[in-house]
Amino acid sequence: MAYSPHTPEDRARMLAAIGVASVDELFADIPESLRSSGLSLPAPDSEAELTHRLQALAQRNRVDLVSFLGAGAYRHFIPPVVDQMLLRSEFYTAYTPYQPEISQGTLQTIYEYQSLMAELTGLDVVSASHYDGATATAEAALMTCRATSRDRVLVSRSVHPHYRQTICTYFAGASLVSDEIPLVADGPAAGTTDLAALERMLADAEHPVAGVVAANPSFLGLLEPMAEIGRLAHAAGALFVSVVEPVSLAVLATPGEYRADIAAGDGQPLGIPLAYGGPYLGILACREALVRGIPGRLVGMTTDIDGKRAFVMTLRAREQDIRREKASSNICTNQALCALSASIYVAALGPHGLRDVAALGAARAAELEAALAAAGVPRLHSGPYLNEFAVRADDAAGVHARLLERGILAGLPLARVEPGDPALRDALLVCATEVTTAAEIAAFAGAIGEEVAR
Amino acid sequence: MSATHDRERQTLFERSRPGRGGGKVPHPPKDALSRIPSTYLRAAGAALPEISEPELVRHYVNLSQLNYAIDTGFYPLGSCTMKYNPKVNEWAARLPGFAGLHPLVPDELAQGTLQLLWELESALAEIGGMKAVTLQPAAGAQGELTGILMVRAYHLSRGDTERTEVLVPDSAHGTNPATASMAGFRTVTIPSAPDGGVDVAAFRAALGPHTAAIMITNPSTVGLFESRLHELLEAVHEAGALAYMDGANLNAIMGRFKPGEAGFDVMHINVHKTFSTPHGGGGPGAGPVGVGEKLLPFLPSPRVLRESDGSFRLETPGERRTSIGRVRAFVGNTGVLVRAYAYIRANGGCGLCEVSDDAVLAANYMKSQVAEFLDVPFDRHCMHEFVASAATLKAETGVRTLDLAKRLIDYGYHPPTIYFPLTVEEALLIEPTETESVETLDAFVEALRKIVAEAHTDPDLLYAAPHDSPVRRLDETTAARQPNLRWRAMTGSQTPCPD
């Protein structure tokens, strides 16, 4: 085996100490009829062969295209200090800080993560991480049901389709109901959550609502009337869950400001590589009043017996290893190292740097909008956006495919993820971030102009 | 004793000075946000710390030195399989072709990763004796939820709506009953037999038309192979229920026992245990789930498919109507799965068998030594871990397992898992793994032996332990009664705890 420290003599010594002649004897408890004989898998690679094989596989992926693809995962500049600090073995190869005396590094960084995300979201309590934005959102929806003892949530179609589907999967198990709030079809508010429909859905006295879930920016990149959505939710006795993108919170109104009860989102934009979908970081935050219902680990500040400041996992009675079937969730291993990435990234950029990332993305996106419009590819909606928006292009899928051949990844053909929505049939979702260049925008606009004119 | 001085333990917020940091990204034009109505904008900037890079590096390097980790020492944390994490895996996950790939690119741009995922699914299916595997679940607990949701879908697809219970032995990980609850089932807890194994008669008595599934950890959480498994699985299937295997302890049995072949219908695998991906202070991991024939239609979407021309693609939305749906965004913790793939390739089939053999050998070797001075409740060969108990020691000296564990810290070791499983009094669950040298195993045993001797001669030394760690025993009561879960000094709303 590849990473064994044992010599044949070591093994012989251990067998002799146990008093058996061979390792086979140690497996005597496996009934004869249930034994298998070996594994039909390839022979081992030497490390040199392995690196060659992996390099060849990695090179079969295409990451050289000029990309305008976002849709829930975003390309950003990651300062090298993030990975250098992350790779400290003492963070990387430790586990859950069950022994706080020798885990203060992990515990303090988690406390700092909680504090940084609390600042960004404007909320009080942040769990020490969930798997990704989708599962954090599903857990937020479940929290609203537990907190209100109601069994129905309303989820705006402004929320990422993968997140909505994940809520459905989680809710099916628990026999809870999630209904979709439609988007406004046309006019200046087109593409944002339909407030009149929301009001009607909340008025169903037969079936009171536990929580209302909406996203800002929305999946389509639009800024949503979050304060109004929250007001309607609260008036009906429901909790309000805001799905957020963390970089945007450096400039956009926070869930705390528009009185959301819970915020959920994906922390990937905070220094975490795209890596084909994970590992990412589920952010889950709530108001202080909900602290005993939030799932996931929490770290608190305390002192040791000498009075020295220290950090420890706390309010553990919510968790599966203590409460078992009555726990607030089954979550155990989470995404601690990704939370550390997010913290180092935010600290490396600082408040002004993070604001610059968000504002520069917005500036590049405005340039992209203008260039695409001039090329005959206008926006699909007219409401304000930050750095992502949908454009209309006849035969969007065909245009997208032809641009690929020209080395341009023209965002996401929305019909791929929302096949049932006629409003999105001929639309591309495109985004710009601080790494998008003027030359890339010009190349994209030039090429798509030619394709749509064909 | 850490080389880090206390002054280096300031929080990020205490290190902050206005005007420090910067230079990472270009400045945007002044009017970058002017097109956005002010009602959508944040009223006041976020009160985040301002720190120069040199200070930032010192902050994190010093904090890291307060941690114990596999790369610094022996970490026999039972049930967690803290084996060595190969460095080539880290190199692989960072290759730009893997790390830079967006999850929503068209399939033709992702052929390398899709091939890797497809091959990894096949390898895990072979190891588990399962028909197919989904790599989507982000962790073992999410794998459990995925598996139990498939069980639910299976029964409902047959029009069987009466199956509302999941049977779980009392020795199970807490995630098992918590998962059953999340999936809408009632947990029925079954006591273990005196020999530490499943009590088949008790299971038989509880099985019936209301049983949806049993969840069994095998090898069990006391580190024993469930020798009455065959009988149990027969009874489960006779009752029309399904059998879930918690694969947390897969490191013991690769090549010796394949759960799918033995009759389990579904299992999860923790790649951060058996397949060497780093534990990261609490994740990320990944929790692939293997299924047999019955649950195949219900696997979460999207699956990775191989076309007849040898290319790979993801299922399209709605392509397989029987699926339980998505359990997360995108396709999985791919970066973690690259590492698991590299590990499996580095070992090959024969190497993985040796991994299990050596893990079991090391655990039995340690058990034979530890039995000389602590209770070892189950007098059988163990699998990859074993449970010891300080029950007798406590009766004789008053010293508890907790005190032994804290004193181990003074000797430079991470303690084993303690007070789990719940079925053994004063339990220490010790898992050496296959990557620790015999010298390391011997030195740990000698430390534990000395500590047990100290318990008789100088118990106060243990009660007050650890003496030499970065901090000593903590005030957990105040932490829970007056929770301080975030720094507030920078917004001025609350003064921080004094040093």
C-alpha cells in the first residue's frame, strides 16, 4: 500500500504480540458466507504515474475560455495568502475541535468567521458552516417550520433553481410543503418576486405560512424588494429568509437592515475555488432570538480555569451527538476549512477591498450591458442589478454553442436550468466580476453581435 | 508547550487599525454604484478588520500552532479514521483544470472531471459491492439523509405508506437517529446484546409492517464485526424493510467484506475517513452513497452517465422522474473527490486490502497492550478500532475517562474519542489507523500506562490536566449560559470579554 510505515518485521512483531499467526485470523468474525476475496480494481500507480494520470485528466477539462458564467458560482481573484495559510497542516489535518485545549487555533478562527459573517449579514448568530448555499437555505426553511410550528414555506422563484430543488427534497422527507412564489411577468418590476401573488398566498387562512424565502440578488441577478417581502411575511406571522451572495453584502443592504430573520447563502465567492461545484461553504445566520434553533456548530468565547480567554463549541444540546433524534439537524462534519478560507479572504481584502470587489464587478457588468446592447443583445429585464443580468438572444442555446467554438463561455442558457419557463427560453444569464477585463467584454460583444446577426 | 506567545492570540478585530491592508484588487470608478438606487445599498460599511498582510500571516500561523493535527502527532480519535493525508492529493486538487472548472459549464468542457467522477463511482461500487454510487452528498450525515430519503421513496413507490419507523441500535452514531427524524421517520432504539453486537431477537421483535429500514454500523461503533449479520439481514428483508449500512468504519473491511453482496440495500462512505481526504478542522468531507438494485431508480439527480461513444455527461433536469431530486447545488464536493480518487489509484485494489489489514492489525496490537492496564470490555478480535473503559479505574481511584484524556494532552497526544459509544461506561474509543508506525503505537501505550499509574499515585495530577497546553480546562457552563458568539467591539454595541 502507498502510505504504509510498516516493515515485514513490524507486522510479524504485532502478530506475535496479539498471538495470531496471520492477519486472516483477525477477521474470523466475518461469517464464511459473507466474505469477499479482494477487490477488482486497477493495480497501484507509483506517485510519478499518478501525477501523470491526474494531469492528463485535468487537461481534458477546458478552463481557458473567456467566461461570463456565474449563476451561483463566481470567479474572483483569490490572494495567494489565502491558500498559503489554509495549507498550514495544523488547520488542514485537524478534526472537529472536541478537545478545546489543543484546538484553540480552529476554535478562534471559527469564532472570527462567525463574527465576520455577522458583520456582513447584519445578523447576530452565524453557524460554523453548512455544506453549501442550497443546503443552508433548506436548513433555514426547516428552521422557520420548527420556530413557528407551521408546515408550509413560500419560496420565491428568485431563488437559485438548485436551491429550490434541494428545499423540495428536504421537505418531502419531513412531509412539509414548499410552494413557489411567481415572478412579475412584465413591466418595470419584471423578473422580481410578485408581491401581489405573495400577499394572496400568505392570506390562505387554511394553511398558514412558516417562512418566506427570497434571494437578493436574485438568481436572475436582479435586486429584489426585500423590505416589502419581509413586511408581508411578518404581517402574516411568518419568518423571512434572505438568500444572499456574500461579496454583494459589502455594498448591498444587509438582511439585518431589511429585517430578515435568517440569512443563507453560499460562501464560495469568498476565496474558494470553483472546483466544479464544491467543496463550497453554506452560510447560515439568524437573529439572536432564534439561536437555540439554528443547526450546526457554534463557537463561543469563554475563559479557562486560569481566567485566560479561550474559545469552545457551545450550545451543543442542539446537536445530533447529544440530542440524537431530537437534534435540530443531522449535520456533523461541515465545511470548516472553507469557512477558514472565507475568513482569510475577507481579512486579506479588508472592508475597502471587499467593497472594491463588489463595486468593480458592478462597473464591469454595466460595461458588459452596454456592449451587449450595442451588439443587439439587450437585457431581458429593466430593474436594477449588481453584477449579473439576463439578456435576450434568439436561439440562445445555438448562440451559446457557437460562441464556445470561438473560445467564449457566454454565461448560462437559462433554459438549461429552467426548462419549463417560457419567459427564459431565449435568454442567457451573464455576469462580470473584478477579474473581467475590458478586452474580454469587447471580444464577447463582438462575437455575439456577429452570431445573432447571422 | 506552544512556542506562540499569548500576545499573538489577539483576534483579527483587535489587530485591526484603520488604514491598513489594501492593494489586492484595483479600485473601481467612483460612480460604480451610482446606477443602483440607494434603497438597495448598505447604509454603513461593514465593520471588518483592516490588517496588513504580514500581520495577517502572523495571526494565522500563530493560531495554527495552537492546534493539534495529524501532521503534528498521533490522533487516535475513534470512529474518525485520522489517517495520514497524502500531499500529492493536495497537488492534484489544485491543478487548474480541476480547481478552475465552473460547475455549470457544458459537459464537453468538463470531460476530465466527469471521467474521474465516473471512475470513482465505479471503484466505490466495487469496494461496497453495490450496483451504483452517487457522489453528491457533501458529508456522511448528508449521505445518510440521501439514503434514507431513497428508502422512503422506494416504499412509497410500492404504495406502502405504513412504514414509519427506522430501527437503530443504541450504539449508533447520533447522526443515524437524527437522520431518521429529518427524513420523517420515528426512531426506534434497540438495545445492544451483552457481547456488544446487535441483539437479533430484539430486532426481530421490533421489525414489522411499520419498519422502513434498519440502520447498522458495521463494523459496529465498539469496533466489532457484526457476526450475526446474516440472520439480521434475513429478518429485515422478510419483514419487507431495507437495510442501511453506516460505512463510517469501512476502513476495516476493504476487500474482506462487501456490504452490498452481503445483502445491505444502501450504504454511505466517508471519504474523509477511509479515503484519506483531510478533515480540515471539521470538513469539508464527502459522503458518497452506494445502492443495490432496489434503490437504483431513486438516486439523486444529476447522475454522471457514460455515452456509447465513451464521452461523459450529466443527467438533464427532469430526465429521471423516479429520482428523489437534488440534495445540494451542482454535482458534489468535487475537490474532495479528486483527492479520494488519487488515493484509490495510489493504492490500487491490493493496496486498499492492505490498508484494512494493517488498520485491523494495529488496533488489535494496541488492544493487546492496553488490556494489561485498562478494561477492554469485549474479549474478541477487534476490527480497526477498539473500546477500552476506565470503569474499574474510576471505582478504584475516582479518576474518570475525561481525566485520562486530558492528561494524554500533557504527554503530547490527541486523546481518543471519549464517552462514545454510549453503551460502554467510561469509554475510550481508540483507532490507530494503518499509517502509524509501531514505534508510535508503543509510545502511546506507554504514555497511557504511565497515566493509569499516576491515577493511583497522584490523581490530582490528572484532575488538573492538561497543564501544559495553550489553554487549560474551559468554563463551558458560562459559554453556554451567556453565549458570546461574535465580536462586537468594532460596531461599539457591546464590549468584548476582557482578557
